[in-house]
Amino acid sequence: AQGTALTGWWVLAHECGHRGFSANNYINDSVGWVLHSLLLVPYFSWQYSHAKHHAKTNHMLDGETHVPPSRTWRKQHAGVHRLVGDDAFAIWELVSHLLFGWPMYLAFNATGARRTPEGVRHTTVPDHFRPSSKLFPAHGAWANRVIASTVGVVLVLIGLWLLGEEYTHTKIGMMYWPAYLWTNFWLVLYTWLQHTDEDLPHFGEDEWTWVRGALCTIDRPYHGFDWMHHHIGSTHVTHHLFSNLPCYHAQEATAALKAYLEPRGLYNFDGQPWPLAAWKIAKKCHYMGDIKGVCFWRCLSKDRKERAAERAAKKE
């Protein structure tokens, strides 16, 4: 329950990063830095990468977070899938994304962009904590903000240690870390489900446009959790088209936008319960066959069936 509630704080800090929390940017950055630091998120560093996520949504080379893997991933994981089976592999997909995904992204750029801001393929590990990280532009204008972000995270870790010395590390650890992991679960779940579905394409550089990328997001219902998390999952199409729109106007804006987009076949919505949606995605959305053109998700079980059919056809 605490982690679910803290996700609401996380979303408010996200709004601060978009300049949608207050008309005063000093308030935005102060509130955002405090809230995100308390949740071990480097506020300004993530503000930069998240802005790039919005600027390059569903771009196969320059998108940020949940950028689909390519055929190299298939070669690395096909054997495991064949060994453990479809359901066990889907469970691993859920665990690896929802438990490890967020810290792996912050520290190692897992599912992040394939290229630096200058358009060069990454040859080092771009993290969110070093000013020299290739995640950030080479001109260095973000350096002080990256330092401030890392300082915020370090101060909270020191604070947790000091509290542990005073009240025992076991007690503080049980109060903080399970809630921290549950908050991570929610934020990864939202981002994963907002940008992943069998029918949602990603685009190579030759096909991508900002509008195409922004429209290839999907709204889903989260029922009792939606109000607590400021409707971040059920109004996401609107959020990608108008990212500085305050979350407290998102429902009204979504109703108007849906009325315009839906008759034109441009509004994506999946009404099935989010646990079923997550299970379907874990089973059917594994990788892309290419990083060029219009790319749709492929799954390892379908690959196996297609190869089996090809072998049977050759025998005939």
C-alpha cells in the first residue's frame, strides 16, 4: 500500500519535470527534486532522458525507455525460451521488467536509446548519475543539474543509513525498500503498457515522425489505482501530445481528444484489465525484426511455429 501511494508522489515529480505542476519553474524543480530524490530518482538527469522519450517516442534508434530489442536479442534468448517454455519465459519477462527494469535503466541504460544525443551509436554504458555520461549532450550544459540529481540520491541514501543506525537497519529497510520496489513496479508497468502492444508499431529513422510516435501510445484503465496515480495510465495519449498539460486537466482533455481522434482511427485504447494486458505483452511482444521502416512486435513462440512450418514445407 505504501509503494502504491508513493507512486502518486512519483507521478507528481514527473509532472514537475514536465513543468505541469506549477506555473513557477522554481517550484516545479524544488518539489520535483525533493520527491524524486526521496525515491532515489535523479530528478534533473531523468528529466532530460524523459524529455527525449517524449521528443523521440517509438523511435527505434533515439527513443528512451522500453525501446524494443532487435534480432540480436532473439538470438540470445531463443534457447532459453525453448528450454523453459512460453509461460515460464513470460513470467521472467514480467519479473525482469517490473523488478529490475527501473534501476537497470538508470544505471545501465537498459531499454534506452541506441544512439547518443549527437547521433553516434553508444560504445559505453550511459548512466543517469555522471555528468560525463554519453546519455547527456557533449556540450556539458546539463552537468550541474546531473550533479545536483546525484547529490539528491546520495543524501537520501545517507539519510537511510543514519536512520538505520538510530532505529536499526532492519526496521528502516523493511519500511523503505519494499515500498521502493513496489513504486518501481508501478512506474515500469505504466510505461511498458503505454508503449507496447501487438498492434502498436515503432519506427525506424526513415519512417518516424513526432506525430506518428506520439499517436502510437495507448490508454488503458487502471480502475481503483487510476485516481491515486493522477490518471497517468488512462490519459497517456493526451500526455504525449501535450506533455506540459497539468495532470488535473488530463481527463477533460482526453475526452475531447478521443472525440476527435477515435472517428479517424487514431486513438488507441485497450479496455482489458491491466494484469491480463501485462501477461499478453509478456508473451507476445518480445523483439522487433528490424530497426528500419515500420516495425511491429514479434514473439519467440510464433518464430518457433513459423520455423517448424518451414521445415515441414521443405520435407514435403
